[in-house]
Amino acid sequence: MAENKELKHRINQLEHDNEQTLNMLTKQLQEKFSLLEYKINETAKHNETAEKSDILENKLRGIEENHTLLKQAHEVLQQRFNLHESEITTLRSKSVALEKKVSVIEQLKTINQSFSLHNVQNEVQELKQTTSLLTNNQNARNQDFLALYNMTLTSDQNIQEQFIQLESHQNVTFENVFLQIRNNSKQMDKQLGMLTHELNISVSNVYSQINVLRGQVGNNSKKVAITACTSSEHNGNGAVKFSKIYTSVGITNQSSFLSTGKFFCDIPGLYYISAYIRTNSNSNEYFLKKNNVIISKSATTYWSGSLGTSTSVISAVVEVQTTDELYVEARFTTQAYYSCLTVIKIK
């Protein structure tokens, strides 16, 4: 009898432990599946953004780790299921042994045979009912476990399909990114070429301006001056020839000046020209000209009575370019001496 009570107690304890273990494992599996479904949804929301591919890969690794944990949990459940099957088999064996003992007890016709036999039969019947209930519960747990296992397989298949889709989308996204980078690189090369061309033009213009400025600075620093006087009379129209040079600075065409009376400009700049004419002609005009254009004019002294000799002065400041001509033009007779011309570059 004590052995039967102990066996019944162990069966109840085993059933209780089995119930708690299966409930705990079922709850853990449900939580992991909920977490897995949440992470899959989070992954699906973010798989369209190429810039978050690293996050998706990390989440996929997390999903794979969760999947591994589920497989491990499945293996633990399988081991516990096998252990429970083994314990049930042991209990069934003990039940068979008890039935054999009951058969032996029924054959004994000792004192209180009916009472003892009745109690033993009741206990055996309770053991059978308990064993049947435990078997039914175990079968129900097996069905739950099978459903969980099928859910695991389905989730694993869904994960694999989503991983393949994500990998395909990621490859397309990376290809588009690389294409965009290549196009941007070509555009940048084109813009860089245009900027380089414009920079070369700007540098060339700067160098040209620098050369012009250098030329201007060089010309500004050059000194040009000449002072010359007449050595013979001038008769009639045309440029007055100043054939005797007293001062010459930076003049490279003296022979031309002596033969024509005209100052030819070699270095452009601002020039001051001045002349005084000595003559006995009465009230006649004469001019300073640049390239046949009058830039200043004057006249000899007017005498109301007999003719006399006078000296008249004329001057001007003029901007002169290379090859320009400056000269004094008189339409009367000048004396052989005391008529002079000065040309000087002032800037």
C-alpha cells in the first residue's frame, strides 16, 4: 500500500512538473515568436533604405541568432519529451507489475481479503485513471509541441524567403548606388575639366594683364626727352625742322626727327610739348599737331607800323601712343636761330 501511494505521489509530481515545464517552454516559445515577428516587421519596414543596410544586416544576424535559439529550445523540448516518454514507459511497466501483484493478492485468501482486495482494486483503478489522464495530457502536449514545431518550420521558411528578397533588393540598391556614384564621378570630372579650362583661361588672362602692366610699368619708368633748335630758316608750309639737338634722352630715331622735324613716339605715355618761334612775320598762326590734328595753336605778334622781330610760345599736354607724330607746323618764314622745341614724357 505504501508503495502504491508513493507511486501515485510520484506520478502526480511528475505530471505537475511536466505541466509547469511545458507551460514555461510554451510561453518562452510564444515570446520568442512574438519577438521574431516584431523584428521581421521592423526589418520589412527598413529594407527599402539602402543607407540602413548595416542595420538590416545586424537585425538579420539577430534573427538568425533567435532562430538558432529556437532550434536549441526545440532540441531541449525534444529531449524533455523523450524523457517524459521514458518515464511514462517506466510508469506503465510499474503499473503492469502492480497488476501482477494484485493478481497475486486476489489469490490470497487471508484475513480481510475482501477489504484489502477492494482497496487494492480501487488504487489500481485510480492508477489506471491517472495513467490514462497523464497519457492524454502527454498526447495533448505532443500536439502542442508538433504545432510549435510546424510554426518554427514555417517561420524559418519565411525568414529564408525574406532574407533572399532582402538580399536581392540590397544587390539592386547597391548597384543603383554604384551607378549613381559613377555618374556623379563623371559629372564631377566634366565639371572639373570645365573649371580647369576656365582657370587656365583666367590664369592666361591674368598673365596677359600682368605682362601689360609690366610693360606699362616699364614704359612709365623709361625717360624720354628731347630739346632741339633751328639752324636754318623755314620758308612756307609744313613742319618746322629743328636740326640742332641739345638734349636727347631715350630717343632712338634722331635721324628721322632731324630730316622731318617730327617726333615719332616709341614709348606710349603722357607727353608735354612746348615750342617758341622767332620771326618777323606779322600776326601769323602756327600750330602744334599730332598726326595732322591740331592740339594747340598760337600766333606771332601783330605790328601796326613797321615790321619787327618777335618770339611766340606754344605748348600742350597730350596722350601719345606708339607711332604717333608730334610736330610744329608754320606757314611763314622763321629765322635761322632762336626757335626751339622741347618734348618730354611726363608719365
